[in-house]
Amino acid sequence: MTIMTGLALAGCTTENPFFSEFENQYGIPPFESIKPEHYMPAFKEGIKQQQAEYDAIANNKDSATFANTIEALELSGRLLQKVSGVFFNLYSAETNEKLDTIANEVSPLLSEHADNLYLNDAIFARVKSLYNNRENLQLNQEQNRILEKYYKNFVRSGADLNPADKEKLREINKKLSLAELTFGQNLLADNNAYQKFVTDKEELKGLPESVVQSAAEAAKAAGQEGKWLFTISKASFMPVLQYGENRALRKELLLAWANRSDNNDANDNKAVIKQILQLRIQKAKLLGFETPADFILDNTMAKTPEKVYEFLASVWQPALNQAKKEAAELQKMMDAEGKGEKLEAWDWWYYAEKLRKAKFDLDEEAIRPYFKMENVRQGAFDLAGKLYGLKFKQLTDMPKYHADVEAFEITDADGSLIGIIYTDYFPRPGKRAGAWMSNYTEQLYRDGKNIRPVIVNVGNFTKPTSDKPSLLSMDDVQTLFHEFGHALHGLLSQTTYLSLSGTNVVRDFVELPSQIMENWCFEPQVIKTYAKHYQTGEVMPDEMIEKIQKAGTFNQGFVMTELLSAAILDMDYHSLKNADNLDVNTFEKASMEKMGMIPEIIVRYRSTNFNHIFAGGYSAGYYSYTWAEVLDADAYQAFVETGDIYNKEVATAFRKNILEKGDSEEAMKLYLKFRGKEPNPAALLVKRGFIN
Ligand SMILES: [Zn+2]
């Protein structure tokens, strides 16, 4: 096996923390001693080292073996992994102008470096010879899978192209990575640029006191004491949409959110979208596919655009029908107020909240005090304890990149180390919107040793104030459990190879481990373990839990319509065969009209701020959330059917066949091993309350 360690570090200073092993027993990066100026030298040296490793594989005089080719590739690039792990995590969670500049500088280098592997004829020839001879190599399941994966990645990256087309592809990739970066940066800049200072307290009527207080503190922090500041971070403006009586303020904030990067200014993304799509179309064609969707989906569980459209159509109509019923109910409420107003997008949350209260007497603000962040997080940890026997211990002396970050050590029932999880839950400038799981290091075997991962869960939940802890909304609770599910997928991994490890699975399978956790979070048995009033410690009363249960399918027509319209918009963009005359807003409008979208609902992400598909790696992939929901609804049924949602046997089967396996087998095969049968799509429609 050719593991190259101890390569010379000519020209590098010894103080750069990336150039020595992270000394920490868990392999946690020494955040406090990493400075922005350390990244570029480490990236450059890391690329150089891995290139030398590639060259050694390419120039190896021995004929190709699994060990001297595939395993050697798997174990290459250690320094580059280290620096990338730290940099890209912080670039998402704690960026600044310096890191933005580095990202711009390094992105084209990295895409070029990836091309240097995948367009390397000598290495491809070795991989291809192994692939063609795979029947005779006596490989185990994981080895077979990883060989296939490398072969496919090479072909999909253009390894089979002629030299001129290879050069074209390099150019496209370089331009594409820059354009995608620009998209994300424009969006973040637009997010940060928007500030709405309210000067008249009258405009805040209806808002919960805690929201008013947060807005006052935000204004004070921005140097405008005595005013109230709202931003287009969801934690800031969603309460206004839900509770704000002032219709004009609701409209202003919702449109500011929806129109991000669509304001014909320096942060506008319309031209960027056109460029991205043109490049993606060129790339797909070069690789022998008709459209980007055909190319992308070839590497998923769904496989083809036809299959995805067919799936989306089967859910879209039931969801839209339900949304129309909901709209009629909301309009009735407005009519009863006698103002003669017609329901608009900025009214939906407000009246839905009122209707929720009327129907279920469920007031989100009355619930929040039971959802202190620390308690909810402990609830998620305890659930993992009950299902998988995991134990969590807070580590107070670990390096941190921000004061809000906390670290936990996770051990298995037998006391062995599972890994480390960092949680980083509060919004701040420099953190992108939304919530995600990521890793600093991933699980794999190196030198026969099982290296355990360092995982992070990031969110943008309500910040604690001077007199209140962070109190989560129901949505936040669900998100916390969701991201923790991704974390478990990364943490429990037991694969030999990095490329098969943890969440490195096909995209329409990756949301199963996360979404299944959402099924547990509001179950009465589970909720009682963590929902304790932050002042009195009182467990959430049974009536309140019952209401949460009953309200579970409330407003789901809206939720699904918002989500599915985005999934269809994504598919429409990536099914284009030509984007030369693309007018983004006209296209978006036509896409919505074609599917009969109602004007009272705005697509979950409008084109110019649809980061998932234009910068986040979810192109022709936004459907995956719904696809995975069929999987998670069906998988959760396996627990429900036993009459015990903590059923140990089912949990063990889920852990052994799904969570530990990463991508070591085809997703459907793993699923069949766990469940014994294919997932049933009706499980989703029942869960959402569209059918009984
Ligand atoms: Zn997810």
C-alpha cells in the first residue's frame, strides 16, 4: 500500500498548524491558532502533495491492483482534506472578508486539482483495467462498490473524452465553480445588506414581547438604540409574518426575503443564473447527456428526470388541492374581519397562526418556553441513547471557533469512542442562513485504525437574550432533530473507505437518516423527556402535547406546495436544453403557471435566492427531500408497527443496515435489508394528512 507520509515541506513555516498533526486526542482542529494566512499555503502544499501521490500512482511500473490504485487514491490528499475540512466549514459558519477572498482564490485551484485526477489518462487506464476485470479480483462488497464508484466518477468527469473536449471541460468547470461562488456571495451580501429599522412601536402590534425585545437589542447593537431592527434572517422576520398585525410591515419583510438578489443591483443573481445554466448544459452535452438533469440524475436512486417528474406529479396535485382548501379557510377568516381584503402571500402565516389557535388553541409562543435549546438538544441526545445506546458527555476544554459553539464526546454502549459533535446554533453575520450538518474529519480506516469523525451541527435558531435562554419554535425543534439525524449518519459510520463513509451517499438517500428523526421529535413519549418549562422545570402538560399532535397535519398543503413548487422549478431549469435566451423571472413565472400554482403561495425559494440548486449542490435534486420523506415515513412505520417507537431490534437493524453502511451498497439494497420490502409512497400522503 502506498501511503505517503512525511513528504518534505519545503518552504513552509513550522507555525502553520495545518503542517503538523492536530495534537488533540480526537483530531479536533486547533481553531484558536489557525489564522487566515495559514490557509493558502496549506491549500497549495496540500494540492502539491496530493498531485505527487497521483503521479506516483500514474507512474507505477507494476500493473494495477486494487491496493496500488484504488486504495492509494483513497488514502491520498491528507493535508488537503485537513485544510479543506476547516476552511469550508468556517467559510459557511464564520466567514469574513479575508475568508471570502481565499474562497475566490482557492476554488478554481481546487476544481483544477480535481480535474487533474479525473482527466489523468494513466490513472484512468488503471482504474478502467481494474473495473473491466472486477469479476476476477476477489473483492469484498465495499471494495467492489468503491471500484465502481471511482470508475463512474472518472467517466462522469470526462476521463473518456478526447483531449480537446477534456480541455473544454476544464474551462467549463473553472468558470462554473466561480459562477456558483458568485451566486452564494451575492446572496449572502444581500441578506446582510437588508435592515429594517422600525421607529414607531405601534407598527409592532401583535408581536410577542420576546420578539420586540430581540428587535430592540438588535437595533441597539447596530447603534440605533430606541428603534427595532428586523433582518431577513428567518428568526427575525418569521415572527412578524406570524403575529404582526401591521400588514404593510409583513408585506415589506416577506418581499424583501423573496426578492433577495433580484433587485437589479450589484448583488443581483439573474445574469449569474443564466451563466450557470449555460455552463451546466454545455457540460452535460459534452458528457453525452441531453440536459443537466439527465446527467445529474444518472447518479441517484431516481436515475432519470422522467422518474422524478412522475414522482413529483403524484404528490403535487394532492398537496395543491389541500393548499386550496386551506386558502379558502383563511379567506373565510379574513372575510369575517370585514376589511374586504383578499388573502395575499404575506397574510398566509398570520391567518394560519390565528386559525391554528382557533382550531387547536395552539399558541406557538406559549409552547416556546418548553423548548429551551439545551433541553431540546438533550432530548435528541437521549433519543439516540434509547435507540442506539449512545452516551454524550460535554467537553468544556476543546478548541472552539466561536463562543457559541459547544462540543460533546459520544461513546457507544460498550464505552468505545463514536466521535465528536460540535453544536453551533445561533445566527450571526458571517454565518449563512439555514441549518446544516458537516464534518471536520470523517470516519475511515487508516493504517488499520478506525478513525472516528468530528461532526458539526449548525443552525440559526433564536438567540438567547439578556434575560431569556434560547427558546425554540416547533420548526426549530424539528430542524435540530433533523440535523442531528445527519450527524448520526456521519458518527455511526463503520466503513473502511472514506468515499463510502457516513453521508457520502447518493443525494436522494441522504435525507432518510435526518428526516426519520423528525418522526420522533413530537411523539408524546419523546417530547416529555425534553420539553420542560425553562423557568419552572414543569414538563409540558398533556393537553399541550395533545394539541401539538393534533396540529401535526395543519397547514401541510401550504408547506408541501411551497416545497414541491421549488422542486419542480429546479427540475424545469435543469431540463433546459438551451439557456441562451433565458429570462429568469419570465421562466420562473411560466414554470409556476404551468403547474397551476396559486398566487397566495410564493415558491419556497425564488430563482435568484435558490442557493441549494445554484450554489449548494442540490441542482436537479431539490425533489430529494420529498423522495426521502417517502423513505422516512415508511421506515418509521417499521418502529410503529411493533407498538414500540424505541424498539431495539428495529433500531439495531436501522443502525446496522443504514447508519453504519454509508454508501457501501446501492441505497435500495440497504433499504431492503432493513425493511424487507420497498418503501410505499402512500406513507407520505398519510403522514401529511392528504389521505387517510
Ligand atoms: Zn437534511
